[in-house]
Amino acid sequence: EDQVTQSPEALRLQEGESSSLNCSYTVSGLRGLFWYRQDPGKGPEFLFTLYSAGEEKEKERLKATLTKKESFLHITAPKPEDSATYLCAVRGTGANNLFFGTGTRLTVIP
Amino acid sequence: EAGVAQSPRYKIIEKRQSVAFWCNPISGHATLYWYQQILGQGPKLLIQFQNNGVVDDSQLPKDRFSAERLKGVDSTLKIQPAKLEDSAVYLCASSLGLGSNQPQHFGDGTRLSIL
């Protein structure tokens, strides 16, 4: 059965204090690992898709990396507007839907 | 490009009543998904359509939930009768197709409260 575990559940950072969010997964044949950002009262907003171990993708202050068992979302010099819940999801072989973790709630303090 | 549209944004009903949600996907997106997101959890798939056909409804509580996508565009999700545990945000998402390189794009959801 597909499983996604995100840690930490919540993270408070000072503005400019870099850190990483973790997504550990178990899936039968990974067809894609997805990162989303969700603001309060909004739907998830697509950030990245990673397909194979060693792959990296970047967008502004965010960088996502992938190994065979986990993915990291690195946040460099965060700003208050980066505050949100970050969701990780996987799609396995034979599945068309995404299986989501419970998310990491990030708060960046000015 | 217009995003996924959902209505209503909020709905409050009493248990055992019925409720319906509406979704209009991004133009040209063949695949449509309905997710349930309980507070503090990640979204959980309820049903997935490819055009107007059901691809996966294995997680849909069929004794009370139903969904349709007539003409392969708009979709409605209905709950009848509602239970207290149905309180959640119902998210609609769409993608170009079923391929693994097709990201899903989400609407802002309908927040359902059951009294």
C-alpha cells in the first residue's frame, strides 16, 4: 500500500533562515513525486514533479530533490510569503491518482 | 488561463440532508478528480473521470456519495444523506490526461460543515 510521511508537521523559521522539509514514501513503482503548496482557504498549487532518483528542480527559493526513498524540499532564505502548508504526493504504477501526505505547515517570521 | 472553478465556496447543512457541489475544470482538460480533505490531512481521492467515464471510484462511499460528469466537462458531486463525518473541504482537480507527467490543478474547494 502506498504511504507518504512528511516531517516535520510544523516548522517556524526566521526570515532568511534556510531549512528543508522531508517526504518519505513507499510506493509500488514510482511514476512521479509531486510537491504542492496550499495556502489557508485555497486549493493546492502545483510546484514540482520529480520522476527518478537524483533528479532536482528549482523555482525561486525552492529546490526539490529525490532519492529512492525520500524527497526534500529545500527553502533558501525564506520570506514571510513562503508561509503555507507544503504537501507531498506520489503516483505509483497502475494508479492514476495522487496519494498525499499530511503536509508540513511552514511559518516564516519577519 | 482560467483555473478550476468550484461552487459554492461554503455550505452548512444538517445531518441527513443532501448537498451538491459543482466543478468546471480547466478548458481542454480531459481528466477530472474529486478529493476530500479533512482538516489537518492531505486530500484523499474520491472519484476520477476520464472525459465522461469513471476511471476510479474505489474510495467513493457509494451508499451516500454520487458523482457525474455529463458531456465530459462540468461535474457534480452529491452527498445524500450527509453524516457528521462528511465535514471537510471537497476539492476538484483537473489534468490534461492520465499520463504521469500531467500535473493536477486544483480549485479552491467547497468547505462543507455538517451540524
